[in-house]
Amino acid sequence: MAKEQNWKKQLRIIIFEADTYWGKVFDVILLIAIVLSVLAVMLESVKQIKIGYGNILYIVEWVFTILFTMEYIARIIVIDKPWKYVRSFFGIIDLLSIIPTYLSLFIAGAHSLLIIRSIRLLRVFRVLKMVRFLGEASHLSRALKASRVKITVFIGAVFIVVVILGTFMYIIEGADHGFDSIPRSIYWAVVTLTTVGYGDIAPSTVLGQALATLIMILGYGMIAVPTGIVSAEMSQRRTVDEEYIRECHRCGATGHDEDARYCNKCGEKLRL
């Protein structure tokens, strides 16, 4: 029993920690495998390459999927709290990165979703000792979460504006100028308000062009609103987030209290 626990502990250190030699080796090999698997998926989408090397790429895809499946199972086996890993961000991404290949057995083209494996490259922050950047990402995530109500209200207001302006443009321009329905006119209003401007539909009357000018100017002002909301929230939380300096050397989690002795994510003992 003791030997089994020691074996699991050693494997856990290799898989989950990047500050040991074998941990670094494991993470580097994992990152290389992720890059190669994503590259294989991309190459398979090229018609000429698929015709000549489709079978090889198919085999490569399954080899990587099996390896990543074994890695996912190993992570669940060796970690002290498997359910926390399964529900964590990386746990969900790890699972989603292997499911598409198995789905492709029943749904044609599902394997293209394997491109989600590229998100796993975020582990490079651990390998390169840049966990602090994950802390900054966590800070931004909390600011976005705190701003979600304001942003939702803003998006709702924008939706009402584009519906009204699109309807006005439908009345002004009509089907003769491409505005043959209210939904199509609303589509034009969204494209114009966001300053994308595809140019597939354009007003021809003076009144329509005047309204379009107003929408474009309004669009520049609206673009700045979400940025201002998030920036204000981040500024307000900057002083509060001073307590998020302490980081777990195993999983990189932040947000620990000053007197905390163990990580609130993985349970690892924190270093002083």
C-alpha cells in the first residue's frame, strides 16, 4: 500500500508540477505533442494534403488522442481530489480535447473540433515560470464577472437600438435599395454600428445616408463603453486583489488568504 501511494505521489509530481526536472520534461513533451496534433488537424483540412496523406494523418490523430486519453486518466488517478480536477478549467479542456475524435466515429467532421487542443498550450505559462500571468488573467476574469450585469444591460440596449434603427432604414430605403425585410435591415444596422461595414447593403437616399452617418458615429461611442466598464471594475478591485499574491507552486492557483497553509484549489501545502 505504501509503495502504491509513493508511486502515485511520484507520478503526480511529474504530471502536475513544473518545478522538477521530470515535471519540466513531461510538460515540454506534452506541449510538443499538442502542437503536432493541432498541426495534423490543420493539415487534414487542406484538400491536396488530405488526398495524399489522409490515412497517415488519420492514424496520427488517433495516436495523439489515445496518448491524451491516457494522460487524462492518469491525472484523475494520481491527484488527491479527482473531481476538482475534472471540474477545473484545464480538466474540462483536457476532456474536450479528446472527445471529438471519438465523436467522429458517429458524426462526420467532428474531429475538426480537435483544434480546441490549442487551448492546452496555456500550460506553457507553468513551464516558463510565468504563473503570475495566470494570476493577471484571473484578475481580468473576476473583473469581467463583476461587470457582467452592466455589460448585459449595455448589450440589451444596443440590441434595442439596432432593431429600431434597422426598422427605420427599412422604411426609408425599402426593398428597391436592398433593404427588403426588417431582419436584413437589422443585420445592416449591426454591421454598421460595429463599424465592420461589409458593404453588401448600402443606403442610396439622402435621408438613409444621413441615418447611416449617425449610426456610424454612434458606433464609435458604443465601442468604448464595455472597455470603460471593465476598466473601471478592474481599477476598483486592484486594491482588493492585493491578497491574491500568494500562488500555489503546483497548480498556479491564486487568491489565498495571508494565513492560508494549503491551496484552495488542489490542497497542496503552500510555500512561505
